[in-house]
Amino acid sequence: MRRLVALVLLPPLLLTACATVPLTGRKQLSLIPDSQMNAMSYQQYDQVLAESTLSSDAKATAMVQRCGRRIQGAVEDYFRANGLSHHLDGYQWDFNLIESEQVNAWCMPGGKVAFYTGILPLCGDEAGVAVVMGHEVAHAVAEHGGERMSHQLALSLGGMALSEAVKDKPDETRALWLTVFAVGAQYGAMLPYSRTHELEADHMGLIFMAMAGYDPRTAPEFWQRMAAAGGQAPPEFMSTHPSDETRIRHLKEKMPEALAYYQH
Ligand SMILES: [Zn+2]
């Protein structure tokens, strides 16, 4: 029944509440205003930082922040060149390195990035950090979190006017947020992204890292190391979404496009 409701509802929604993902051009459902996503993001980011210990390794922290600024610059350049700068309105970029054994990193809406020291050995060097940075920033600027929340909202609220529901039901919206961004000291990870979102973040991240001056050929090497390490990683870095072979093949397919930006 639920599925039937969704099928009836989605076509008009897709006409009125559709956005386009920068770079890939994929159409996505977008029911939650960026300003609302960013406000929830900034609040939770502050909370995560308050509950965490920042790394005391000044050199590693500087590397993560330098890499972050370079990826940010690439994103801003790409968006400006394509008339998409409004997508970044309200962004408050932030890059922090958290002391933790977790093999983890994420970027929340509005450019709030956290790296965990546990992922640095797998990154190896700054180009490896750029693979992860580009991928996580891509999830944020492609608004994958908002898209997931929009789908859940469409399913859970049925026939209500959805834009009204978002305004009138802050508690429900907040609860939806937590189903997507369960990022806290106790969880440590966002829920796994879909295969579509993972491959899209890989593609966009590859372009952003290349534009930022990092060799994109580092990316398939990183994901191969991640696959070999397996096991203890949180969902975002588990090797099943998509399969390792699919991910590596897809990255290699996009490599000529990325190398054209790198050699520019
Ligand atoms: Zn991802």
C-alpha cells in the first residue's frame, strides 16, 4: 500500500520538487530547503566537535585542512564556471581532524568536514586524503542527504503538502535528519549511501581532486587498499556499496575525463 501511494505521489512531485545534480546532471527529488539542511548540519557538527577530541598532530591537521581548502577551491571553481554558484550559498566550510581509531570521514551539508585519524594510514599521503575529501565533499554538494530525506519524507507523510509538512513539523524533520545523518560520537558514521550516490560521489570527487592538482590515479589505488583492509570500516567505507570491482571499473572509466582536468 505504501509503495502504491508513493507511485501515485511521485510523478507530480518530480515535476515540482526536482533538482539537478551538478556535474552529472542527474535529476533528484529535493523537498527540503538548503537553509534548513544547513542549519541542522551546523548544529550537529558543533555537537560532534564538542564530544570529540581534536588531533594534537599539528602536521596531519594542517595537511587535512590544506587538502580541504584545495578541494573547496576546485568545487567553487567548477560551480562558478558552470553558473551553479548559488548551490553553495550559505556554505560555511570547515575541516577538522578528530583523534579516533575509526576508519572514517564525512562531510555534512554546508561543507562541514570531519576526518578521523584512523583513516590517515589508509590514505597514505595528501593525494590519498584528497580521494576521501573529494568523495565526501561530493556527497555534500550533490545534496545526497537532502535527497534521501526527501524520499523518506514523501513516503512517510503521504498526501500532505510536503513543503508545508517541512515547515509545520520540525520534530518530524529533525527525526528524518537523524535517520540519514546519525553522525555522533556513539554512531560515528552516516548510514550507507546507495550505489547510485556512491558512484556519483566517486565521479565528482575524482574531478574535484584532479582540479585541485592531485593525481586522480590515486583514487582506484585508495579504494583497493580500503577493500583489502575491509571489516572494521563504518558503512560509508564498507566495500559492499557498490562492489569493489564495480567501483574500480567505474573510476577507471571516468579517468580520462579527470586526467584532462589534472593536466590542465
Ligand atoms: Zn560515499
